[in-house]
Amino acid sequence: MSYVITIDNDKCNGDGECVDVCPTEVYELQDGKAVAVNEDECLGCESCIEVCEQDAITIEEQ
């Protein structure tokens, strides 16, 4: 199973909660915004969605 991660840069405030909570290090902060740099490692656990107070992240099964 693979997942497509979408980050709404207009909503992302760059607090890094998704970076901290992700068990497989999918995210990095670049220029103050979250970027999915290891999308292939996503487990679909949605921990990042739960901690993102801005609702900037969506994950879809592919």
C-alpha cells in the first residue's frame, strides 16, 4: 500500500509537529514549511494529521 501526501502550504505554519510525531521521518521543515521528503516511507498511520492543528495535511491511499 502506498500513500499520497498533500500539504497545503497556505495552511502550514511550520511548527514541526508532523516532523516530530512521524515514526518513519517522512517530513522535514524547509523554508519554514513541512515537506514530505520520504513519502514512500509513509505508513498511513495519520499521526501527522492528528497533530496538525491547521489541517494542512491530507493522506490518500494509492
